Amino acid sequence: MRADMEIKFLSGVGERRAALLTMELGIRTVGDLLHYYPFRYIDRTKVYRIGELTEENSSTFVQLRGRIVGYAYLGDGRKQRLSVTLGDSTGQIEMVWFQGAKWIEKRIEVGREYMVLGKPTYFNGKANLVHPEIELVEKFLARGNFGMQGVYGTTERLTSAGLGSKGIYGLVCTLWEAVKGRIGETLPGHVVRQLGLMSRAEALENIHFPSSPQKLRAAQYRLKFEELFGIQLGIVSLKAGRTTLKNGFVFARVGHHFLDFYENRLPFKLTEAQKRVVKEIRKDTTSGHQMNRLLQGDVGSGKTMVALMSMLLAADNGFQSCLMAPTEILARQHYASIAKMIAGTPTEGRVAVLTGSTKAAERREILRRLASGEILILVGTHALIEDRVQFDNLGMVVIDEQHRFGVEQRAKLWTKNQVTPHILVMTATPIPRTLAMTLYGDLDVSVIDELPAGRKPIKTYHLKEAMRLKLFGFMKKEIAKGRQIYVVYPLIKESESLDYQNLYDGFEHIIQEFPLPEYRVGAIHGKMSPEDKAEGMRLFAEGVNQILVATSVIEVGVDVPNATVIVIESAERFGLSQLHQLRGRVGRGGNQSYCVLMSGDKLSSDAEKRLEAMVQTCDGFELSELDLKLRGAGDVNGTRQSGEAFDLRIASLSTDGQILQQARDVAEQILAQDPHLTEPQNKLLAALRERYKPSGSIDYGMIS
């Protein structure tokens, strides 16, 4: 049986169930099923007596052995349910099925003895079991394996087709009987021995059918290591391949573009962190290697200044640069900021901005000046990757908030010159260490961990609806001081119409509370035209409007130093990283700034932790680590990284940092001695590296 055999050919599956398994769980092959691991385990060695059950058992699964005393249908129509009474020598308990009742009725018999597995719920102090697993005692005993039983994730549609957790477990049992003794190894013997790992065959057996908690832990460690090791082999190879080639542009000269700006036009003194990063970039661009550097820095830490100085170095060496931003607002913000900073320098007039809304005549002129080399710095959105955008000599590419672009979009910029330009990737989203090692492990990392002098920490408060009048009073006091205020509403795609309604209702409420002529209130959101959004931002940035009501469209690209308050409505609906990004819209001047998190009265445990963390700290990296633990590694903004998410079946970037570091260390050791994995003892590793490329599908192989 090959690992790539379609799942429909496994006994007990067939066409209909195969289609459901593929649609609901992504299981297409027997290899997919073999690597579909339980998410927790139940101890089947313990059998409770009904009389032993208490409300303390309600959080765990319990196993009972008893005879069916009787059953009946209760209720009618959609509310009809099957009620079955199970009894033993200590008492009786009701078992209830709301779905699949007819299927259960055909499989039970009054007076017969059954093993039952379920989680007790209590109503008026009386226990019952809703949708428990039920099996004849004789069948249970004949099956054996009374140790730890895996619980598999499933869905309602699969359960209706007989593929609940127990059904999937049955398919895994069938598959294991067919493949055991034929599981090949994926790691070379020297790695297995060096780390004291279980064999792959033993690990797969003990992940599905653990004989003890110790064996389960060893199996989990082996499979997690293999997964993370395969990924790190690919990442470390990429980095090694780049740093061993002498194929990068050399920026040997520091000339008048850089020096005139640095010596005469620097708007503020660089922080030590900014100086350190500029030195790292300077070292990269004089090494002869192509630079691939990730620049992390909190909102307002001065990343744009570092990017500009890097682009001026390129200009001094006869190269052009481009800066690509994810939104038009942010692109125009960067352009305005750069144009202001280089006013009066030799670079003035040689910077342009190109976006989707650039008028045709202006676009033609920009493209002409770009192709001739007259434009040294081009700022823009994804419009920069269009085929008609041709540079004379592109040497430096800066990408801001790069996770918002797909892999293919970014890669198109690399082809704008025959030699790949130097690449500086910037993000204001602090990335947890384990995520950075996985998603950006082939990049060199710089961190600006220092805010410019004079910036005060933002004071953050969490308020509920009862405090709204007090909030309005505080807002009026800040406006009386000449300050400005953002009021932000969530925008979640699943409930866009409701979100926009909330924004409009909130806008109406605010203009009633802050009426003309004393107050001026504006609003912007994603459904407005770029021109209307830009006009709304202009009115706020120029101080015409004191309050800006917005969706999270203002998360990036707004720099109004006079704004000192941001009120985030329904704050519990945002992820931690997004809350932190939004908070960074204020505190950009010298005045004390405030972030007010408004929420409903009833909050989930995770929402409470998020909002409490926001109140406690302004450290973006600390918050990003907590966000990873609470929300997993989809992406620290709440959406999966475009084209870069690795398909982790068992490892977790939030909890398996030590295993990841070990995998990285071993990968670096092996590749330092055998960069191309051509030595006989590393033959398996070349295949493992190929398997874990982020292509969206995994070839499991290794079933003979």
C-alpha cells in the first residue's frame, strides 16, 4: 500500500465518505490519514460505576459498563430525541441522542451489556450523557488495547456519516493493520542515535495507540522534531545558498545623497538601535552577498528613516530603490514623509509615488523618468509589480508589512533587474521568535527595540458600557486641550454588514454627543473610494476634524502627532497584535497619549487575557508571544501568512520552541558539513527537506 493511495480505496471508506473526509478534514490519501493525529487521549483502563459519578467528573470523559434498561423517543418534530437508560448495580443514567437516533436504535438491545464513553452533563443535579460512544462489551473486549485511546477531531457532517471520533479511530485501526511492519524511516541513523529518538514506525504506532504515557510523549517528540527539522533544513539551506554566493550589488560608496541628508537634514537624532541597524545594512550591502534582511520595530520606532537611509546609499552607488506598501494610504504617507525629509538635498525631486489611482498622464511621466534613471526612489502599492513598470537599475527593494503580500507578488519585484536587488523587509508587527525562525528563518533579522527620545508610554484602559459617559467627558477634555481622537470599530469579513451598521450607529451617536459647531467629526472605512478616504484622512491630519470614526483601515498608514486618544470599540473582537498596531496610531508626538478599550460586559477567558495584557504592557514582543499562545500561528495579524504557512500536523510554534531550536541547531550542523546533502548518510534528509517545502501538500512516502 502506497502512502499516496486515495483514501476511498481503504476498507470502510468508499466514494461518499472519501469525498467528505477530503472536504471536511483535507484527508485525500492513506498517508493523510496516517498523519491525522489524535488531539487528546482517554484512559480506557478505568471503568466508572454510575454511582461514582459526581459533578466533578463533568469536565472529563468517563467510561461506564452497564445494561440497557429501556429506551423511548421524547418530544416531537425537530426537538425529538432518543432517551436510553443505562443501569449497573449502583444506579442508572440517561443517555440522549438528538441526531442519528434511528442509527443508534438499530444497534441497541434492552438487557444487553455495553461499554459507554461520554462526558457527563448535569441538570438539576442529575447526570446524563449526550451523544456518548456505545459498544457491545463483547466487541470491546475482543478488540483489546485497553490503554489510552486517541480522540480525533471531526465535524457534524462526518459524524452523521458514521465518522465521528470513534469512526475515524476505526479507519486508523484498519489502516494500521495494512501498513504496520512496512513503515520506512525518514531520518538517518546518525540523527536518530544522536538525539535518542524513537523509530518512525514506533512513533506512528504510539501516537495512535499509545501503550503508556511515556511512550506517547516519546512518539510526540519524535514526530514534532521530524516536522520542524524538515522545515528548518529547507530554511537553513536557503540562507546558506544565499550567503555563499557572491552575487549581490556592492554599495561601496557613501556619497552626497546619504551624507547631505545625514549631516544637514536629519530631523532628529538617531536612536542607538537605528544606528545599529544602519550599520548592519551597510555591512550587508558591502559584502558582495545579496542582502535579505527583516527589520522589526514597533509602531513609531523609526523604520522609515532606516529605509530611507538605505535607499540613499543605493542612490550614491548608481542604483534605484523602491518601497512597496500594502495600502494606498500607507504608500502616500511614506511618500509624503520621505519627500519632506529630503527637501533641500540632492535627492529632492527624484522621488515619486505610484498607486492604482495615479492618473494616466502622471503615470506615463513617472514610468518614463523611472526607465531613464531620473527617479531614484519609487514609492507605491502593488502597482509597482506591473510589467510596464521598468527600472533603469534597481538595486534596493523595501517591502513594508510584507505579510500582506503574497509570495508571487513579492517575487515579481526581484525580476525588475537581471541581478536580484538587496531586499529589506519591514514590519511593525512584532513577530514571536519561534514564528520568525520558521516563516523568516532564511532572512537576517534586525530589531529596533527603542523609541525616539521624548516619546511617552501610552496609558491604556479597559472600560465597559457603563463607563461611556465618563469616556465622553474625557474625550471633551482632550479636545479642549487642542488634541484629536480616533474612534475605531472592528471590521470582520464574516459580519461586514453588521460591522458597518455598528460604525454608522456609532458615528450618529458621536455627532449627537459632539455637535457642530463646537466639534467636527469625520469618518472613513474600506467601502469608500480611495479619493474619499484620502480626503477624510487629510481633514483629520490637518486638524480640521477633531474626531475620526473609522474601521481598522487606519491600522497602518496614519501619522497624526496631534492625535492623543484612540478609542477601540468592541475591543474583544480584535487580536492582540492588531490592538497593539491600532494603539500605535497615538503617542507619535510629545504629548501624553491614551488608548481606551471598550468591550461588552460578558467576555471569554481569552478576550479577558488579551485586554488585560494590553493594559499591563506596551511591549509589542511580549504581546506577540501571548497572542501566539492564545491564537496559534496562523499569522500574528489573525490571517494566515500569504503563501508561507507551513502545514504543521503535530508541532506547535507556540509551545514547541525548544524542539524548534534543537531542529535548527542540528540542521545547521549537518548543512555546514554537507551543504547539498549529497553524502550517503544524508540521503534521507534531502527527501525530508523536499517533503516539507511550503507547497500546501505533503508527500508522505515511506510506506513500502
